[in-house]
Amino acid sequence: MSFSNLGLSPAILQAISTRGYTTPTPIQVAAIPEILRGNDVLAAAQTGSGKTAAFALPLLQLILETPTEKPRRLRTLILVPTRELAQQTAESIRTLAQTSPQPLKIAALFGGVSINPQMMDLRGGVDIVVATPGRLLDLIDHNALSIATVSSLVLDEADRLLDMGFADEIGRILALLPKQRQNLFFSATFPPAVHALAAKMLHQPARIAIPALEQNQPAIQQRAIQVDAGRRTQLLRHLLRENNWGRVLVFVATKYAAEHIAEKLHRAGIKAAAFHGEFSQGARDEVLADFKASKVQVLVATDVAARGIDIAQLPVVLNYDLPRSAVDYTHRIGRTGRAGKSGIAISFISADTEAHFRLIEKRHHLRCEREQIAGFEPVVTAVSASTESPTDTANGGIKGKRKSKKDKLREAAARDSTD
Ligand code: AMP
């Protein structure tokens, strides 16, 4: 299959060739013709599948097919869960629109930075907006922007949007959009809340459910290494010494852990940096740029900060702390193995997290062999790991004793309070 068979115009084919893409990814083959026909789309797509270009290319073409208006009329609204994804998506679209016969204006709107420059940027109108829901509503409330003229709406990483508590904001935004519009819905996973939102928004959508293995994404090698919780940093250092990994993204549960572990690695002579939600936008951009430029080898990050970041050639993702949910697991490991490159996702499993990892495996119909590394074999058992409270008891090693739903909720709450 080639891009020229998908109904794309010469201007868009030119943009694709300038961007250096030669073959469309499976999601692009499936989505582009549907979007050009004006249909709604419901697509199961991971990051790394080429989904941004899958919606950006046909939407650019639809905009270019209609005459220009003065002032510019907002045509396309793309909602994303994080500021990093907003910036990245806007940047990708700007690159694709560079060779466009008519200059298009694309704005990235996200919180955590002053609202004034974004208000200034919207003066004179804009063609495409990529926004996080909260900041978009703030700008609408300030009369800096109207979304009443939007003809295509994209929800990107819909599962993440809901996971981050944006359901109310999305409801408000939907109410402000024109009834007649095209809706494109992309999500890596489809828990019930995502299904419900899709059902509410979409009209007879083209369903694009591409099984993970066909996603132009070589299988990410998933490994689970057993290690005592107290020896994880030592093991991480050992693995960094033993393997020629280049960049490594290490996920931890809390901001404190991110700082603490980055500091420990730094003291051991490893180029490491922390990355979490408390950083200013400027500091985040700087750390990411250093990571991309290989000035930082190990980025120790929380979920909040690392969501949606697109770093080419990220060979290894390591779960130092396990993610809270199976959805988070998918998003974390999706940071590696992007755009046709292979990747490794390693999870550290200790006695008290074995049961939680089994739940993640069960959700994904997955079973990772448990590995042990010589010199780091665990000695702590599930029973001895649970010294703090009876609810910490992992069910991993205890036959017949399963955690109740209440226990799991309590654990989640305890984890929340340390974040
Ligand atoms: P995405 O899934 O949109 O985050 O895209 C992941 C990466 O794949 C980005 O760096 C894109 O530039 C790249 N990409 C998208 N489409 C193609 C394509 N057809 N060929 C090669 N790379 C692509």
C-alpha cells in the first residue's frame, strides 16, 4: 500500500514526502480514506502507530479543500490529555502543513504556563487548535476563542483524558461544539467509560481496531525481574552498567522517588535527571531536550510527566515502581518500540507487588517469565514484605488468601497519598 492510493491530494502527498514518510502505517491505511469521506472514526491505536499523521493528513486536506476566510475560522479541534502531547501534536501538524499552498495557523493551548501569550496567539483567528481540556475552557471563558465553527473534533488518547479526570470538561466542550461535525476518537484501551463516551459522541463510526501485533510496531519485549524493593536502585545501576542501552526511561510512583533515585544515580556517575509534574514548563522542556540530545541517559519520571512524550529511539522503559493500572502499563511500555523500532519494557517485581503485576498481566492476557539477576536474587517473601499492616499482604505467595476489593482500594489510596 502506498500513500498515493489513499485519496490524498498532491499538496498532502508533497507534505508526506517532505516529511520523509514512504509507506503508510496500518492505521493510516485504514483511517485516511474514512476521514476524507467525512466519516466518524473509532480507532484503537497506541502511541507509536502513526496515529497523529493518520488524522492530521486528511484533516489538513479537508481544510485546504475549502476556500480561505478572513478572519480565519477554527475548523479542527484536537483534544489531548497533556501539555507535552499538545506541543508535540501541534509541532507534527505544523511540520506537515509547512508545504501547504495556503499558510495555516495551528495553536497549542495547555495549562501550567501563563494564559496571556496564548490569548495573543489566538488573535486574528486560527485554523487548528490542539488543546488540553481545562485550558481550552479557560480561553473560551476569556472570550479568546470560540469553538462554534469547528467541523472536525479529534479526541486523542481518550482513555488518558478520562483517566485524568477530564470527563466533565469534555462534556462542557461537546455542548459548545456544533451538532453537525465529524468526530474522530482514538484510544489505546477501551474500558467501559471510554466505550460510553465513544457511544455518546460518534455517529456510525468506521471502526478501526488494529490488533497490537499489526501496529507496525515490533513486539515490545516485556520482561519481569524479581528483586527485593530495597535493592532496586542497585539493580538498576547494575543493569545500566551491563547493558548498552543508550536512553532509559525509568518510571516511579512519586515525585519524591523521581528526585531521590535520579540523585542517587547521579552520585554514582550516571547521567540521570528527574521529570515530574511539579516542574515548570520551562524546566520540563529543558530536561526533555537534554534527554533527546543524550545529555541525560536516564530519565526518572512519574506517570503524569511522562505521558505522551515521543522520544525517537527509546530502547528501554523500566518500571521501577509498577503502574497503578493496566491502562497505565500500556501507556508506559508504549513509550518504547515506536515507529518500527524494537524496544524492551522491564518491570521490577518484589514480593509485595507480585500480586499487583499478576492483575496487570491478567488484564493484558499476558504472562511474563519471572527473571532473577545473579547477585540480586530476592530474599524477602510476600509475608515478610508485609510488616506495616495486614492489608499490605500480597496474595502472591499465600495460597487461598486473595485481597478484597476494599484492600485494593485502600492500597491505591495509600499510594495516592504519597504521590
Ligand atoms: P504517533 O503514533 O503519531 O505518535 O507517531 C509515532 C512516530 O511515527 C512519530 O515520530 C511520527 O513522525 C512517525 N511516523 C508516523 N507515520 C509514519 C510513517 N508513515 N512512516 C514513518 N514514520 C511515521
